[in-house]
Amino acid sequence: MAATLRELRLTAIADFPEVRAGDDLAALIARAVRAGGVHPRDGDVFVVAQKIVSKAEDRYVDLGQVVPSTRAIELAKVTGKDARLVEVVLGESARVVRAVHDVLIVEHRLGFVMANAGVDQSNVGPHGADRVLRLPVDPDASAARLQNALEQHFGVRLAVVINDSFGRPWRLGTVGVALGAAGLPSLVDLRGTSDRYGRTLRATVVALADELAAAASLLMGQADEGWPVILVQGLAWSQASRSARDLVRPADEDLFR
Amino acid sequence: MAATLRELRLTAIADFPEVRAGDDLAALIARAVRAGGVHPRDGDVFVVAQKIVSKAEDRYVDLGQVVPSTRAIELAKVTGKDARLVEVVLGESARVVRAVHDVLIVEHRLGFVMANAGVDQSNVGPHGADRVLRLPVDPDASAARLQNALEQHFGVRLAVVINDSFGRPWRLGTVGVALGAAGLPSLVDLRGTSDRYGRTLRATVVALADELAAAASLLMGQADEGWPVILVQGLAWSQASRSARDLVRPADEDLFR
């Protein structure tokens, strides 16, 4: 794979509009890309921020409508979080992994181990802090729909990654991570290939979609949502597509859950 | 920060030579960059693979010279690894975090929680599998020396990140991670800034150097070492430099160690 790669170009799509529930996100992206004079080519990858996908898919919850369960009230005390927010988090989660003051790490129903099940109170719109935004119902399916629609718009073969920012054990700071992917191998398996000296490589399954998600995150910024769509050009791969769900380590193979 | 970013370009430096112990790595990089017709500018970042830094710094150990301790022999049985390799790993480690069949995760003396303390048997040279390669003694210092020397070579202000590939809990596949950094903020702290709607953002410390390390890893490949140096152009930052050591989460703040 490496031998075909020489230069990677990431372009942030300028002047992206505020996304509203029900918007045709592919149409918004196509319009902004054309307005920016950017021309997607065969094999290009769009990395799209989770937040605008969730907004278009109307994944909002009004906390005013949420009645917290006993369990949510207990966890709210432990974490110092709003019990209604905790209730929404629990509704998105398979189980709680860690709960201490200021921290609520869960296993999202899709398998992602993450803070607050990805439920977000920032930048959800002008309706105030009482409105929160959940992850898309099925980010791989969202990515596949976007891929399909964007290929129609541009008439070229494209891939799509939906990214989010995750904290991590052992290291400080968040990094971009792939929640959904379509049209590329989220994991690239190099096992069985040899190094320069003929030894078989051991630990060489690369999380390609996560590295793309992190790269795009460098251009997206965090403090505002002005750059939620990044076009990545110059990446090449030879393996079959694999969804971002394949990036989730099965619980029974996980030493840290 | 985001507002000043529009396009990021990553260029893999072609025809990089095999690195030998004692080589002047900055001189090798400068020569390969010039030969490739690439022109670094103020604010550009070089991402350099850990392996070539370790080679230049002669961080080899000949396993034939290693006498494993009782503890190494025990851990070798548990993990199925060569007891001499385990001895080298222990010499690089503060403590063992997990040891099961095929897996030895330690806290490296620099704080990195990682497999095998980063000790590598692949691509270490034509001397066969009995020679292994450790991480640089102080990757932040290595990055600072490279930064300094490269700035002399090119007459512009540069930053340097030294990267490696790490596995992760919860997710499959490896991603590029920063072991050392100089000339840029490894962590960018956006806490206290507001989102579009005036709410203060909560969890917005971004691991900039790790995202750069992951982005560069997309171009480096894994199966050979043909592309160990990546030039990143177009990144902007306003915060003061922070070393990659700042990316290590203090053990007493870590819920998963």
C-alpha cells in the first residue's frame, strides 16, 4: 500500500451552513464543495463530523421531556451530571464502564467505549442547554447513504468516514475517531506480509479509518463548527471495504473493559 | 485555531536511505528532502518514524548478550515470548500492566502504556531476529535536537513529531501516536472557549501531536520503511509548545491502569 502513496491533501470545505433536522446533508455538502471550487475525484474520501450527521438525522432529545430513572439519579449523584442527561446516556448505552466525579464512560449500544455515549450539549443549536444530541442510530449506514448520494452528485467513486472526538485511557487529549465508514477498509490487515528482511510482521492491522478521522480532525477545529466536512485526496488502498463497526474490539478480547 | 486552517498537505519524502547507528539523521532528512524537490517553509512539521530515530541513536540490543531474569522467564511462559526479549522489555519498563498469551502491555519508563515497551524485532536490519530495537532514550529531546538541526539546514522555523504505532484498548488496529515532539503544542487546550451559542466547552483538550502522528502514519505504511519521514504543511497553532510527554495521562488520574 505504502508504495502507491506520496502526498495526501486535506481540504476543509469553507462556509458550511448550519445543519437543521431533516436537511439533505449530501446536498448541503455538494453545494458547499462546488461553491468552494473543490473537485472530488475517484477515490477521494469525505470525512464528516458526527455532529452534523446527528443534526440532519434529528437525533435531538429535549431534556425537558426526560424523566430520569432511579439508576440515572444515582449515577447523576456520583458523576455530578444532570440526571436527565444521564438518563439519555443510559438509553444509548449497553452498560456503564466507569462512573466517578465528572466522568461517565459507557459502552454505547454500538460497542464504542466512550464518555457520555457521545451525547453532546455543545453546539446543538440556539435552543439552549436543555437540548442534547445523540449519535446517529447507525453511523455505518449513515456513511453508506452519504457515500451513495455524494457519488450521485459528483459522478465519481467516493468513500465516507463519520468522525467524532474521543478521550482515551493512558493518554491525555481527544483524538478524532471513526464512528462510521463506507467505501474504504476501516481496518487494513497487513499480517502475513514481510518486512525488508523477510521476517513476517506481527502486529500490523492498521486502523485506517481512525487515522483518517484523526487527520481530518486537525482541520475541523473544536471550538466552533465552521469546518465539519473535510475532503481527503491522495489516499490509496487495495483491500475490500470494511465498516467502522469492525474497529470495535470484541468485549471478550478486551483486557481493559 | 480552526479559522486559520484551510488545507493540510502531507508529503512523504521519497527514497529515504536505510539508517545506520550513528547516522546524522537531520542530514539524511535534509538530503532526501532536497533530492525530492520539497521546500520546507516556516511553520512546517516533520513527522519522523520512531524506528529511524532509534536506529540513528543505536538503541539496538543483541539478544545473544541478554541473560533473562527469573521474572522475565516467568513472563515469557505466560506470554509465549522469547525470555530474552521480555528481559529487554522489562529493562525499559516501570511496571507490567497486562500479561497474557501473546500480549505484554507495560508502562514504559517514560509513562507510555504500550505493548512490549516499544521494543521491535521487525525491520531492525539484516542481522536477523536476534537484534531488537528500543525506543529512543528521550524522544522529546530527540525531537528537539532534530528540530534544531533541521532549522539550521533549511533556515526556517520548524516543528518535529516522532511517531510510533500503538494498539489501543476498546478498539482494534493500530494508530500513529506521538512519542516525542518539539516546536508545537502536543496538547491544545481549548477549555474556556465558547461554542457558537455561547456555552463554555467542556472536554476540549485536543491531542494535536497524536492527530499529526496518526495523519502521517497514513503515508508511512507499515510493511516496509520506505516512507519514514513526512512533511506536514498548512497546520497553524497559537499556543505555546508542549512536549509529547505532556500527552501521558498521570497514573493517578487514569481509570484504566
